[in-house]
Amino acid sequence: MPLVQEVPAQVRSLERFVPLLGQTAVDEARALAQGLHERLAGGVIWNVNSTAVGGGVAEMLHSLLGYARGAGLDVRWLTIGGAPEFFRITKRLHHALHGEHGDGSALDEAAHHVYAKTLSRNAVELRELVRPGDVVLLHDPQPAGLAPMLLAAGARVLWRCHIGADETNEEVELGWRFLARYLDGVGCMIFSRQRYVPARYRDGRASIVQPSIDAFSAKNIELDEHTVRSILVHVGILEGPPPPSPRYAFVRSDGTPGRVERSADILRLGRASAWETPLVVQVSRWDPLKDMLGVLRGFSILVQNHAAPTVDLVLAGPNVRAVADDPEGPAVFEAVYRAFLEQPPAIRTHVHLAMLPTADVEENAVIVNALQRHATIVAQKSLHEGFGLTVTEAMWKARPVIASAVGGIQDQIEDGVSGVLLRDPTDLDTFAGELHRVLADRALAERLGAAARARVRERFLGIRHLVQYGAIIERLLVA
């Protein structure tokens, strides 16, 4: 079976943005795309990462490539493959660039051997597709080691780093030293924050582009209350029966109808949540840096120490058997489940651990959409975060968000205006107190949610993201 797989990208029209951003913004984006098309002269813009499902990078690529294709550009998406040992090493790199130990294994010459050998095998297949003069955008550490081979083949290579750490420590330095031999020859790099750029690349080659969401994807399209309830009852998050004449349908990115068919795997002590019960929700990959454990323990403090209304917690993530590039997922879910079992029954009856189906990417997305829209509060208590698209998504749905003041979350939320920032993500008492404050003050929750949606409309929709990428690639082509 080939290691390199092409991911289909559906064509999406930029005209969708006119009601939100106006005709002028759309016309400017289309003009930039036309100029880029002419400069490419038949060349292709390739995006390469490690997975088409799970995580914010894959979600952004699905939408951004669709809009780029709709604007007339030949943009394509490839995923690379490898053995579990390769993905263990890249996960170790992921943690290191966040300043964490991960599994603590050595990023030594043995690791380089596995990493480089795997990517050399992928490069053999890539060279059958990529032609001299094509543009290749490599995303994150997994495919970074392809850069020297692609440059030697005559491609124009950019590296997009979606992760990073606000403060440098030994782990961060270790991660950058590992990648340096593969990246030092790359002349154009893109980061989400200026503070993520390592000192060795602060020489003019780095650009800053903040991520975005697609307001018209299955993850973010408007859903009425009837559809939200139907979906959440069907997948098992809410107690049934579904409302009269339930609606499970949604519109896919290619304009065809979709339907929620699958259910979630949910671990709980008792019954599903009632429609009327307030929900605290965190949607994340099962990754230790997302701190699902901390959310569970903070929620336990809320229930035990505050005179809070009846409230349930839903911790939701992908099915741990479905995300190939995240070998830690099963272990993290198991750790969260053990912590769940340690809670007294009075807490466990209000906690729901949900593994959402991922066989159909857009079905998964609309389930998340429904869950975020129904949430009373969306939490994102990450210990580290590259940007935090789940925050952006919840803000777009006008939900009050309580999130850690780490990484790109700080660029999204204005504390006390468009959400609540936790200065110390490990302070569970403060987290519980903020949950109680927002749960108890409906007017505050509504103000935070309204300001959150307005901020996303202004700064974090996909057309801005596309224009920035286009300008960077244009500069690369004329250099």
C-alpha cells in the first residue's frame, strides 16, 4: 500500500463570504488568486501533512483548499505514512516544541535514523507527483524532513509550523535542534505567533499567519435548536426520545446532503444528560496537553464546593482507535477514565466521556457543531496550545468560553470581554470558581458569547487566512 495518499478537496465558492464580509473583500481575494495562478504557470500548490482526520490542521486544510480551488488555483493535499515508531518520534517532537517531555525518549541519532528513513520512503512517492517549480507547503514536524529532498528536486518549499511555546526551555531547544538539519535550507516559514519563531529563524524568513475557521463548514454552519437536539439524542449525548420529526441532515461541503448515522461511544455512570441540564463541554483530541484530566478534576471541585445548579460535564474527543498519527490517544483516554472512576458517585453521575465517530469527517464535524451550540460553557483548559481552533469555533457559536491563557488562545480572547482567560491552567480552584461565576450569571454569559462571535467575524474567518497565504506564496514565486 502506498505511503503517500491524496486527500480529495471539494471546490467551495468565495461568494459565501459576501454576506459576512462584503463584496470588496471577496473581490480582492479573487484578484490575488488570479495573479497567483498566472505566476504558477501551470504549477501545483501541494500541502503535505500526516492525517486527513482529527485536529485543527486537517480541518483547516479541508476548507482552505476548497476555497483556493474555487478561486481557480490547482491546490492539492497529500498525507504521508509511517510505522508507529515514526509517529511516536513525531509526537515526542510535538511535545518538545511545546516545552514538554512527552514520553521522555531521546531525540538522538537513532531517532533521526527512523525519522529520515521513513521520510525518504515517502519522498520516493512524492517525487512521482511533485514537479520542478511546484510549491510544497509542509505542515508541522511530521513531514518537515522532506524539505531537503523536495528542494533538491526543484520544488519551492515552505514549512508551516502550527505549534510552539511562548517560553523557551531545554525541551524546546531540543526539538528545534532535531529539526534544524532538515529545515535550515528552507527559505520561507510560517508560524502562528511571533513568540513561536526560534532565534535561528528570526532572519527574515518567518511570517506570521493566525489560523482561521470556515463559517460554512459542517463544524460551523448554523443549526437550529430542533436539529441540535435531534443529533445529540441520536449520538447518545442527550437523553431521548428525539423531538418530533427529528432532523439529522446537514449539507456537506460539496453541496450534497449528509445525515448523522453513527452514535458515539460514551462512558458514564447513569443516564444521558437531559435537554434542560446545563453542560460544560470540552472538545479536544485525547492529548495530555489538552488537560482533560484537569477539566474533570476542576469540575469535581465545582460540584463539591460551590452552590452550583445541576450541571453536567461532557469531555468529547475522537474515537481513540481512529487517529493514526496520535499514539498517545488511547493512553490519555484510559487515564481520564481511571480518574473518572476515582470520583465519588455524586460526581460520576454528572460526567460523560464521549468518543465521537470519525469514519465520516463531516458527520463528526456536525456532531461537534451541535455539541458546542448546546453547551452552556465551552472550556479549553489546555496546558499548551498552538492556537486552539476549538476556542474559535465556540466563540463563533456565541458560547462563553473559559480557556487557558496559553499560546494563540491569548490572541483570540479578550479577558472578561469575549471570554475568560485562566492565567494559571493548573489552578483548579480558580477554574471551578470561573465555571460557577459564568453558570450563575446568565447576562454575563450572553455578553461574553455575543462579543466572542463578533471578534471571530472580524479576525478569524478563512478568507483572511487565504489572502495571507497567497501573498506569501506570491513573494516566494517572484524571489
